[in-house]
Amino acid sequence: MLTRQAAGKRPRSEQSYLAAVWARLRRDRMAVLSIVFLALIAVLSLLAPWLSVHFLGHEPTVIDLDHNFAPPGSGHWLGTDEYGRDVLARALHAGRISLGIGLTVASISMTIGVFTGLISGFYGGWIDDVTNAIIQTLLNIPILFLLILLSLLMRPEPPWLAFIIGITGWMGTARLVRGEVFSIRERDYIEAARAVGATNRRIILRHVLPNVSSLIIVIAAFDVAGGIMVESGLSFLGVGVQPPDASWGSMLLHSRTYVTKAPWLVITPGFFIFVTILSIFLLADGLRDALDPWLKG
């Protein structure tokens, strides 16, 4: 009975650490506000199909030329576009794609980057030399032009676009993790683990990876923001998300002609992009301080 109860609980040291992290994070008001805003955007985006029909009363793809360029008002909270489509409904649906791409990019980039950084930093030697050569070679390739070329050739759907961005953006993560692992592998507790016969796999998973987890969490937040920004940039250039799908970046692309005639078409997606990216950066900064209090001295 006692064994079962103990198995269902986290160790007290882990509980106290998580409680301390949460206590430090709660004291950062900007980080808390960022969490609230990001949660709100995520929920609204996930519920966009239901909200469009039952709350806003407008489908994002329904064309109504009799009410095109309608200014923000009671009928359309954020106005309509050149085809009479409700801007708020489109922005919420676009959030599903933009946030989905950001999360997918971060997942791919973190998976490749963290694995590569761990192996390269822990083993060193020729493995590190080969890995570092590959990273340096890829970093010297103009990634933006490569992304534009791939997008032009493939015209990918949002999942494939996220895959392309993620597969070409893991190098920075690998370098940061590699540098941290270089420092950790020389510490006394690693030598002690080796002395008692722990395998390299166990050392990496039980001792090295937990000690770089705070860095990984912060990098993951920045990767989500980076994925959203790259997708927005590609879509704004016309080589990202293609109609009938819409993202915040593609909404900006199609509204740039109407800046003076219908400024709400630019303000709405621009606001969502700006505040979402700002919130992610503020949250990442708060997480960095909360996970590593020594940074504050």
C-alpha cells in the first residue's frame, strides 16, 4: 500500500523545485500576463469553428460582396475584407494555422537539435567534429532563400511548410545544448556516476538531460515564436500558406493594398502576430529567470 502511494507521488525534492519555480514565475507579472494571453489565444483559435458559427454568426470563407470593406461595428466586430468576409472569424481560424505551425516547428527543431547537441557534447571527439562541421555548413546556407525556393517549388500545405521550417532551423538549438553539455559532462556527479558503473545512456538520460531541461524549455518557447515569424514572413512574401487556407501572415499579404482604405485589415493580423510573439518572448524571459534564479544574482 505504501509502495503504491509512493509510486504515485513525485519525490519531495522535485515537488519543492517545481513549487519554487512556480513561485518565482508568479512574481513576474509580465510572464503571468503572457501566459493568460497565450492561453486565451490558444483557446479562441481551437474553438474558432464553433465561435464563428454560434458566437460571431459569420463563416470565415463566406463571401458577401454587398458588405465588403465594412468598418468595425456591431455586425462585424473587426470589419470585413475586400470580399465581405468577417475579419475576426478569419483571424481566429488563421490563428489555428499560425500557432500550429509554430508548435510543429518547435517540436521538430527541438527533437533534432536536442538529440544532436546531447550526443555531440557528451561524446565529443570525432562525433563532435563531424556534427559541428555539418552545423557550420548548414548555418552558412542562406536559410531564408532556401525556404523561399522550397516553398516555390513545392507549394506545401501548412504541415509540410512547418516541417520544412523545422528541418532547416535546428542548428542553433544544437549548438546551445552542445555547449551546455560540454560544461555538465565534466562535473563531479557525472564522474561519480561513471565510477559506479552507470552506462552512457543512463548518464545522459538521468543526469545530463535533466540539467539542460531549463535551457531546452526556454529555447522551445523561442522556437515557437521563430516558427510563427518565419511562416508570417513567407506568407507575406506569397510563398507560405496558400489559399483557401489563411494564416496571420497571409492575411497581411492580401491586405497590404488596402492600408489606407481599410486599415483594420492590416491592424488585426498585425496585432495578433505582434502580441503573440511579444507574449512568448516575455514568457521565455520569465521562465529563464524562474528556472535559473542565479541569473538574477
